[in-house]
Amino acid sequence: MRLSIYMLILLFASAFNTICAQSVPHLKTLRQKLAENKADTVKADLLLELGRYYLNKPGELTSDMDSAFLFNKQARQLSTTLKYTAGISQSMVLESQVYREKGDNIKAKKLTQHALQYAQKYHLLKQTADSWLALSDFYGIENDELAERIKLTEMAIPLYERAGYKKEQADSLKSLGDYYHLQADNAKALKLLEQSLNIYTSIRYKEIQGVYDLLGYLNARTGNDVLALKYGLLAVKTAGQVKDTTMQLCTIYNRLAITYNGLKKADEAYYYYQKALGVAQRYKAVDAIQQIKFNQIILMMGIHKPGQSLKELTEVVTKYPPNQNTRLKITSLSLFAKIYMDMKQLPKAKRFVDSLLYYYTDFGKEFGYAPFVNEPIIRYYFLSGQLAGAYPYLKTNDSLARLRHNLTTIAANELMWSKVDSVSGKLTGALQHYQQYKKVSDSLKNIDQKKQISTLQYQFDIDNKNRDILVLKQNGLLQKNRINREMAIRNIVLGGLVILMIFLGLVYSRYNVKKRSNILLTQKQNEINNQNQVLVKLLNEKEWLLKEIHHRVKNNLQIVISLLNTQSAYLENEDALQAIKNSQHRMHAMSLIHQKLYQSDNVGTIDMSVYIHELVEYLSESFNRDKNVVMNINVIPVKLAVSQAVPLGLILNEAISNAIKYAFKETGKGSIDIKLQPLQNEKYLLCIADNGRGLPDGFDPYNISSLGMSLMLGLCQQLDGEFFLENSSGLRVCVTFKAMEFNNLGAEIS
């Protein structure tokens, strides 16, 4: 009975191996390194590492997959820019893994194959190996799929070795050992895991608790309890040293508990089951919780507590129904059947045995399921007197166990076979099977092993005590430092209280002085506030008066424009009429400025962008009625004082008027570009350019009697600016000037 229960736990633990969660690098550290690196291959590698962080992050959040995809995309773009083939290859693999995590296995597999071809094309050994491993992930861990997974992993290992990537080589050997143990080839699995451990040790890699865990588990399966306990304890010790808190710790505790159960140390087994359960509950890993609970129930069954076992099992399947997991479902049926048989309630046990008979066709001959299915059936037939029915299942169990050299299963089966033969009257067969049972069980448990196990446990306890003593010493030092610190704080506080009392006396004295000062300051502040109100009132009145002045100036200019317009009706001389029109345009340019001033909240500045658009529109309407001349305006938003806006407006008026009147006489159409752009040192450039006929040869702007040209030169001097003409593909009139500083009322500041 004891052997069969231990064998059941060992087989159950093989399904537990997939719970181990991968540790992920610290996000803050990765982001800090990323910020410190420029756009090089190191940055590409960091982006890939961030992508893997979000891919391997616990949970299944869509946002994590989106982040992984985004960082991978950035890594791909940077690697392509740098022609970093290794980075491109890694990003291909990572992209395939993201799609696989999202559930799109077809696209993911195509991307992985493409990554493999790319790595092989550029002879990238490590990346080719990475692609083989990524491809192996598309295969399961049973039958033909497991064989394909093994084949692909074996292709990756020599590539890592040739490329000098020892850690990756050791990782792959560890995975391969795990796969061979699933194939029940324990001897090969142990050999591969020992190779992996040797490589890890040679490179001083510390996080080898997973290898120790697998070595302990496999030695337990092959009956070597000494090595099983040794490696199990090393796994716990190493996990503590590297501060492993992942789900891998859950696996380590669970398997060590299994080893202790096999050694009939129920207290130690229960202790580590509870520790494993704590980790699983922290990660809310439901399958792991179920499996550990089932293992605890098997432990209670082994120490003959069927009533408590039944209660616990009922609670587990009620809280965590194993409907979605076939292995867990078969396990629960098997446990119910065995417990009821322990309680000698065969009618209740039969219901569960019948369910196991239903599953026998599909799972009874698979080693991973066989003990859960076959053993309860054999025992039920034995207890119910249906001895002939037990033999087929005894033979199946025996052949599977011998095929895989599993001594624990062989011993349990031989003992049961001996009992069935004995009751059936086959005494010779019963004796032979019992002798086989003794032979196998004695090889599993011998005196030397017990001594070695005791030594291992003693050494582990000593290590724990030494560690506890060290912790106590450290705690003592910390406590001493804390006491010294508290005494120092007390002295500081007492000294501070004395200083505080002196300070409070000074503060009170200063308070009386300050109170008198505040009364005087309040009186002065009230006087200042009253004066400020008067000044604000005067300022508002001044602004209003300025607006009124600008309004009246604008009206007066409009009256003069109207008078000139009336006067032009009585003139017949074309030159006189033209002179009046020019004067009207100039006055309109000035009138428009004063109109903008009294309409604006700021009476001292002109928004040149709005002003120039309106002035150009007015001149275009006055001269270009057929719209044959196109006006292109490119003016930045800038505010100028009145003293600069008026000359600029008049220069614009002269230059645009001359361009419309004289530049396009032959063609009658063209374009004029008006630009006001900033230069360096707070200077601005005003240009009026046309694509007309330009100036005649020999034209000298500084030696001509033209009023318009003279006016522009004089206005430019008023601006303290520079005036120049450029006669190329038309005429370009430009003025550079420096903007004057002004106060809120538009007054210039010297």
C-alpha cells in the first residue's frame, strides 16, 4: 500500500513540472539602461529584452502583448537601420512568440520558420539555435510531438556549444533532460541533467535550483532516495540563496515533500507541501493548488486517515472542479475509489472504479496515467473477489513499469500480484511475485541509504542552524545599532527641546515687534492700494483718450481722403489725378493703422499680419479690379509699435502700387509676393517682389526725382533700417529693420 501511494505521488509530480514560471528582469533597470544608451546595437538588445519582459510577464493581459509587440517593432527598426542581423533575427523570433501567446499559432509558426531561414542565411549560430528552440515550442509533450520537440532541441545544443553560449547550452540540456524524463527514459535524462549542471557550475551560474530539483525528482523515480533528498535539499538551499520567489519554488517544495513522503517522514512532507501551497496560492495557480492538495490527501491516505482524506478531497473538488484537466479528473476519481476501499465501502468505490474503466481504453496503457487508472481497478477486483479480472491490469502495469525501468511501480505491482495469486490459490506464483517484490524493494531501500539520508538531513539541519545563528547575530547587531540610534535620537530630542524653548522665547519677543510693524505696514499698504486705484483709473482714462485720438485721426484722414476724392472730380490733368490717388492710398494706409489701434485692446501696437492682409486687399481692389495680378502673402504674426507700423505701411503702399501699375504693362497679369520674416538679432525682413519686367537698365534709386522712391528711402531711414532693390526676374524691394521695444501703451523704450 505504501509503495503504491508513493509511486502515485511520483507520477503525479511529473505533471507539475510545467508550473515553473520564468523570472523576468526588473523593468525599472531595463528602462534606465535604455534611456542611457544611444541608438546602437546595445539599445536594440535592450528593446528586445523589454519585449521579452512583457511577453513573459505573469498573467494574460492584452496590454502586455501590445507592449511586447511595440518594443519588438522598435528593436526591428533600429536593427534594420544599423544592419544588425543578429538583432533582426531575434526580433523575428520574438514576434512569432507574441503571436503564439495571442493564440495565432499558424502565423507564429510561419514567422519562426522565416526567422530560422534568415539566421541560417547569415550563418548566425546562436540565433539559428534560438529559432530551433522556438520551433520546438509548437509541439506538445506527449508521443510523436514530444519526439519532435526532442529532435529540434538536440539540433540547437551543438550550435550553442560552437558559438560559445554556455548558459544557453546548459539551459537546452536541462530542457532536453526534462523531455527525456517525460518519455520515461530516466537514465538518459539524468545524464543530460548532470551535463547541464557541470556547465552551469563551470560558468559559476548561481540559479541552478531547477536542475537540482529535476535531478532530485528523477533519482526519486529510480529509487535512489539518497540523491533524491540531496538534490531536493540543494534545490531549496539554492533557491533561498538566489531569492527565488517564482512558481519554480512551488515545484521545488512539492517534489521535496514527495521525497520525504517516500522516506516515510510525514511531518517533513506536510511542511513542504504547505510551503508549496503558499507559493501557488500567492500566484493564484489553480492547477498547482489542486495538485498539491491531492498530494496532501495521498499523504493522509498513507498514514491511514481515510475519513480526513475523504473530507479534504470532497472540499478540493467542490472548490476546484477538475473538469478542464483530464489528468486531475482521473486523479480525483482514483483517489475517491481508493479512499472508499480503505473505508471498506466497496459499493461507493465501485461507482468511481466504473468511471476509471471508462477511461482505461484511452489512458490505461499510457505510463503517465496508468497507475491512476489500473491500480484502483486491480485493488477493487481483489477486494470484491473478482480475482480473474485483476490479471490483465496487473500485466499492463508490469510491462509499462519494466519498459521504463521504474522500480517503484514494479515493486508495488509485484506485491499486489502476489496477493492476488495467494487468494486465487496460485501459491507458487504468489511466492515468486513476493520474492520479486522483496528483491526490488530491498534494492530501493537499504541500510547504507538510510545512513546517508540521515547524514544529509543532519547536514541540512546544521546548515539551517548556522544560517539561523548568523541571522540572530545580524539581528543582534541591528538591535544594538537600533538602541544606539534611539539613544542618540533621545539626546538630540532633549537638546532640541531646550533649543526649542529658547527659540519660542525669541519668537514671542519677535512676534510683539512684528505685530507693531505689521500695523504700520498695513496702514502703508492701504495708502499704496488707494494710490494704485487712482493710477489704474488714470491709466484707463489715458487708454480711452488714446483710442479717441486714434479714432479722430482716422476720421480726419478719411475726411481728407474724401476731400481729395471730391477735388479729383474737378481736375482734368492726368498727372494731378494720379498724384491725388497716390495721396489717397497713402492716407488710407495710415488711416487703417489708426483704425486698428482704436479697435484693439492694446492701443500702442499693431498686429502686422492682420494689417498687411487688409492693406493688400484694399490696394488689390483699387488697382487690380480684374484680379489679373495674384497677391501671395507670407507674413509671420508680429506686433510692432505705431512709430514702425506707419512707415512700413507707407513703404508697402508705395511698393505694391508701383508693382501693380508698372510691372505688368506688357502682359497685364502676374504675381506679387509680400513677405515679412524674422532674421537674427531681433531683426525683420520686409520684401515686396513681382515677376514683372523689372527696372530699366541704369536705373539709380538714389539719384531719381520719383516721389515714391524718395518716400520709401526716407521712411527706411526713419526705421533706422536698410533699403535695397534686386532686379532679377522682376523687381524685389526689401527693407531690413530692428523691432523696437515698447511698453503696454506702445511707448518706445530706449
